[in-house]
Amino acid sequence: MNENEKLKKERKGGKTADKKILGAEEALKQKIVELNSFINNIPDMAWIKDADSRFIAVNRAFGKAVGMDTQHLIGHSCEVCFGKEGARKFREDDLMVMKGGKQVRIEEKIVDAQQDEVWLETVKSPILNESGKVAGTVGIARDITQRKRVENEILLKNTILETQLETSIDGILVVDDHGKVISHNKRFAQMWSIPDKLLATKDSDQLFSFVFSQLQDPDEFNNKVRYLYSHTEEKTRDEIPFKDGKVFDRYSAPLISPTGQYFGRIWFFRDITDRKKMQEQLLRQEKLAVLGQLAGGVGHELRNPLGVIKNSAYFLNMALESPDPEVKETLELMEKEVAAAERIITSLLDFARVKPPLCRKVDIQQILREALSSFKMPGNITVEYPLVKSLPQVLTDPDQLDQVFKNIILNAVQAMPGGGRLTITTDTRDPDWLAISITDTGVGIPKENIEKVFEPLFTSKAKGIGLGLAITKTFVEGHGGTIEVQSEIGKGTTFTVKLPTLKKEERGKPI
């Protein structure tokens, strides 16, 4: 091949190579156009910076966010749009990315050119040159200001809600739509005396079993709970009694999402034991007032004809020198029944005209001994009354207190028709109170009657009108004391009278 042919061949090869280069450049330009078009049309802010944190490229979303033309940003740092402080912070982030050589995700609050606070969620990655060295950064940022505001509002509401839950006087329990415990407050755990170990297990079955076991009727409560899960929109309010006498007010409401979907239930429990007792006491006082008025009127009206009957029986007994045995027996029966009627009338009048106690310092043991000596104790009943050398002084009305002890001892004796043991004990462990307990080994009081024994006109005996213990309770409470009863069928009953000591009385007086 001659020189001319070689030259032509080389020129032809060069033109071919030039065409390939031009083709590659055009393809690259097209790719850059497509990339810029893509970047400019994404809603997030995007940019590329060199190693000095100067903008090489920015998209329209970025320019719109900072209120500047994108071309004016090229070659400048963030200072032109975010000020010196913002530029310093972004420079620190860029250096961290370039030094680490890894992608990072950052949430940050900045102040824009309009002095508004803006929250950005940014992903920054290092740019590597041909030799593999870091030559700058590329970033994509999303304005999450509105999201952060919503999150902060939710956080604030949750904080307020948690504070309300933990400071609530109600016990609060939240369960999901399958009956599993989602949440509860401390008050709930305290009210139900739930052990920490049980709470830590988060075992709903064990938790509910423990709760139900404290109730008078656990099956009824369990059935109500199950019923509510099949009636998801129903709200309920009721009272639940405990075995130990406590009473809770229970309110239940469904949890409904904004879309109307049922996802659980919330329970509120409030201890209303004291309120119920106050209501019962108020009702009792109202009953006593009405009954007192009736008793007073009836008592006075009955005393006159009974007096006539008594005087007539006495006259006949004196007038008849040698009455027939049947007549004599009839007169004695009349006197006996009149005496019984008079005792009932006296009880009615005592009940109707209860007076404030005339208190003075007394020897409680002396009053107890006198009350015991007034009874002709059956031979099949033994009395145990261990004397105590000294008891705290109390201020009491000895007449009223004598009546209190007599009524309780009489009930104890009547509860042991087949014989038994009567025990009187005193307790001085609490310096503010003197407790006197009178215990029998008799038939006991049925559980359903325990709360009724102090009600006027309630009696389970064949004889009597049921005023003895009502008067007893009134007298004791008039002294600022309390009376309690514990009983078990077939094992006996204990009445405990607690009276404030002189020490407590003196401490309560104004100085």
C-alpha cells in the first residue's frame, strides 16, 4: 500500500472515530437533559455541591423553596439562601458526609430567608471522582414542617392525655377488640391491688382472673364483659360490689376510629364505697326520723290502755282472796305480757327521743361488769372476761353505754340457745381508740343479713321488734364511735364497739 492509500485510510478511520465521539457526546447530553428533567420535576428539593459546598446544580423545587432563581444559586454556598448560620450548619453536614464517605439521613430545623422555621428531612450522599476520591455531595430534601407540627401536636396531646390518666381519681383500663390489655393507669392497679409481677406479664387472662376473683359475683361481671364485645357501640354504667364490701362505679365506652371502625373499649372505675355508705347513712337517718315520730306517737297512745290493763290486773289480784288456779294463772300472764309490752314501748320511746350523750369520765370495765350482772346467765353459757389492769380513759354517757352493752350481750345469749361461750375483750393498740369486742359461739348471722342487723325493725327472732341494735348503733355513733359486726354461720358472732379515747378527744379540741 502506497503512502496516499495509507493517508486516505487513516483519514477515514479518524472520521469514523470522530463520529463515534460525537455520538457519545450527544448521548451524554441527552442523558443529562433527561436527568435534569427528572430532577427538576421531582417534588423534593435536590442539589449537587462541590467539595467546598458550592452549588453545582439545583432543581426547580429547591429554587422555589428558597425563593430564588436556580441559576443564581450556581457557584454559591447556602449562605445566599439560609444565611451564615444555616450555611455553617450545612457545611458541617457536608464535611461529615465527605469524611465518612457514606450516605446519611438528617432531620433538621432551619430558618429560611423569610425568617420562618422550616423542618427538612435530608438524604445526603458523597460524590466520587474518576479516581474514587470524594469530590462533593448530592442531596435530596423534603419539607416535613407540616408533618413535624402534626407530630408535635400529637405528642402534646399524648402528654396531656397521659398526665390526665395518671392524675385521674378513676382507675382506667383500655383493651383492644379481642379483650387484650392495651393500657392502664397507676390508679387502676392501686384500686384493684394488682401485684407488679402480674402487671409485668401483661397476661390479660391472668389479670382479669385476679380482678374477677375480688367481686361478689365474678361470673356476672365476666358475662357482662363478654356481652359488650358483641355489642360494640353500647355504653354502660353500673355498680360492682366486692367481697370485702367495697363498691365501684363502672363506666364503659367503645373506642371508635375516625373511619368508624371499632378497635377496643375503655373502662373507668371509681371507688364509691364511702359515698354509698354516706347515702345509706342518710337514708337510715331519714328512716329513723320518720320511725321515731311514729314510735313516739304510738308509744304514748299505747301506754294509757296498758296502764289501765295493768291496774285492773293488780286490782283483781288484790280483790280476790282465794282465786281459782286458772284465774290466778290468767292474772299472772296478764301482768307478764303487760310488762313485755311496756318494755317494747320503752324501746320505742328510747328510739324516738334519743338525746345527745351526757359524757363524763367513766370506768368502762365497771360498766361492762354491771351490764353482765344484770343478766341471769344460763348455766350452759360460760363467760370469759379477762380483766385488764388499766384502760384508756373515755368520755361517755354511762347510761347509754350500759344500754349498748346490755343489748349486745342479750343478742349473744339469745344466739346460743344450746349453750356456748361469751367472751369480752378489749384492744388498746391504737392510742386514739378503745375497742371492746363481745363474741359468742352461737348460730351466727347469715351473710345477707349482716348489713341489716342495725336497721330499725329488722329482726330474725320470733320475739322482739328489732330496735335493740338500731338504738345501740345510734348511741355508739352519738359518742363519735363505731360499731362493727363479724359473723360466720355455725361459728358465732363478734360485735366490736370502738370509742374515742380521752387523748383523741383532747387533741381534737381547738386551742
